[in-house]
Amino acid sequence: MSDPLRSLLAAPPDLPVAAGLAALDQALRARGAAVVHAPPGTGKTTLVPPAVAEVVDGRVVVTQPSRIAARAAARRLAHLLGEPVGETVGYSVRGDRRTSRRTRVEIVTTGLLLRRIQHDPELVGVGAVVLDEVHERHLDADLTLALLIDVRAHLREDLSLVAMSATIEAERTAALLGGVDTAPVIRVLGALHPVQAVWCPLPAGVRRTDDRGITPAFHDHVAATVRRALVEHEGDVLVFVPGVAEVEATVRRLAGVDASVHALHGRLSGAEQDRALSEGPRRRVIVSTAVAESSLTVPGVRVVVDAGFSREPRTDHRRGLASLVTVAVSRAAAEQRAGRAGRLGPGAVLRCWSEAEHAHLAAHPEPEIATADLTAFALEVACWGSDDVHDLALLDQPPAHAMSAAKEVLVDLGAMTEEGRATPRGRVIAGVP
């Protein structure tokens, strides 16, 4: 292990996850696999990769669900080491890579790692993979976990795997990782400060959504709630809305407030994302999609304003149409968003719905494998050479009708044979980002 990482572990930042690093070390040396169960803000993305690098030979690859999160995590860890990104710690995302031969910890998007596994199943030069935010249950993350378990069982017994989860999915993940015996689960207690919940429902008779989506009246209400937050509370304000259009609508409505207003979403350039994540001389309002929900640290935030919506994939298999739909946020996601206000000290979350409405929200978001279009998923499974998706160690099996519909599309495209094998054309299609 390189000296900068060892020095960091010798005098780590005061983060709750540091208390679990000895147990993680023991689990990896004994079993080669572990699950770290820790809430957001405990420092797992910062300290777990160096701890894993202490145990294994080869590069430690760490996944993040978005390009913003991957780049930010690499910058954070490199800063703690006193180095530029691309030395001991680097990142690789679509269209942007900063690594070198000296890189020991490489942070990547989950989709990029999935492509690597398909092209190099043995993951030559990689000593361990750390899967972050597995509880978010994105489709590519579920599949990547399953393929890594397959790799470890049949090709690379020496490959260490660590899954990091903020929810009770940790137990199910540990059962998959461990094979016959459940993998060790290292539990880390959170250190969040108390967060006051302020209920800010719409006036009676005003609708949040209509056939066209979120109403202008509700956009006005979200902006008014942000202005209220700036008056009644201290610290930077993080605003959650479901998509890019809603980010832009909210930013426009906040013109003239006594703060720097920044948009934050995946379509922005790296420089624009960096500006949104960097503290400045003025108080900030960061209007964000779900990218800031759990996998990304936004410094300086003491107040969260939550519009109460998320955007999730849904598929109409009868018509063969897939889309992103705006749905009410789950209680679990609402709690994760609120937690962003409690990292630095006591904070507040202003929720743009009522306490009565909160009680009727779904407990957890549905996993994407249950709702999304499975065409790309089915093609990846075929490229992997699996005859039966049930042979893969998935947290949830895909709906049979959705897989059947996906295979019909792939056969029609010439990407898959009737027997379910990927064709040369299918492998080319799978390689397109």
C-alpha cells in the first residue's frame, strides 16, 4: 500500500466509520467479502477504500451511481492525501479519466465498471471492488453486483468484494456475497445532528401535479418555501426537485434572493458541477435532482427544502414504451434527503407536503429491476453468457413478462438468438454507452 493512504489511516478524519475499519480489515482477511452498513455522512466513501487497499494487492475500484459523485469522491479523498487527483486516487467516468500507473484507488461509475467486467471478466490488476450505495437498487448496480459474485465464484477467488449500504438491504446483500455463509456485516452508527421537520403543504385547493406534470403553482410554492428557509434558518440551502426542468424552473423563480443560486444535475459540465459543490463567500442555494440524495456530499448545507418528488423508470410492456415518471418520494428517500441538513450541526428540513400525506408515502422506492425497461439488462445477461437469469445472484429476480418482452425486442433487432444468446451485432450494441 502506498504511503499516503497508510498515513491517512494512521490519523484518519473524525468520521464515524473509522470505528468499523478494524472489523472490516478482519472480515476481508478472513472471508474476502464484507458489507458495510452505515448511514450517509459517516465517511464510508472516504475511509473504506484506503482500508481495503491496506489488505489487498492491486487496484481498489470503487463504484458511484453518477459521474458527479465519482468525481467529487475522488477529489475529496485526493485532497485528504494532499495530492492532485490522478495520483494515488483517480477517477474514470464516461468521457473523462484521471488516473496513472500510481493510482491505487480508482472511483468509477457503476455503468463503466459493468462494461469493464464484460470486456475483462478476470479484472486483471484489480484487487478489490467496493460497491457504494447498493441500497439505491439501480438496475446496473444490481447486475454489476451479480456479475462480480459470479466472477469471484468461478474466475477470481482472490477478488475481494465490499458492498456499502445505508439501509436494511445490507442483510440481503450479505447473504448474496457470502455464498454458503453470509458475509460479515460491519455496522456503523451515524452521527447526524437533530434535524427539525417543518411541514409546508400547499394551500387547500391548489394541485401539486396535473396531466402535464408539476404545476406552475407548485413550482411557485417550492420557491416560496426556499425564500422562507433563507429567512428562518441559517446555513446553505439544498433543494430537491425531481428533474432538470424542475431545477431550471426553481432557479428562475429564485432570481433576486440574497444568496448564490446554483443548479446541480448530471447534464452540467464538470466545471459547473464543481462550482455548485464549492463553498464561496456568499450563502448558497443549491437546487438539485436526486444526485445529491445520498451519494454526494454538499458542504455547508444546514437546511433542506424537499419538493417531495422523484423520477423513476416505468415501462408499459403492452405498448413497449419506457419512460421516466414523476412519483411521490418514499419515506426512506425523504429521510435520506433530510439527513443532508444534519451533518454539520442541528438543521432543518422544510417538506412541501403535510404530515398526514407523509404517513401515506411508500416505505421504500421500488427497485428498478421491478419497474424499468429490461432490454439493455437482458442483453447484458446474454453477453455474459448466462443461459438463465435465475442463475445470477440478484437481490430480486426480474418480472418474467418484462424479460420476455425484452427478449422479443432483442431478437427483432438481431441482437439475440431465439435461444437467448447474444449475437455479434448484440455485442456491438451492448458496447454503445
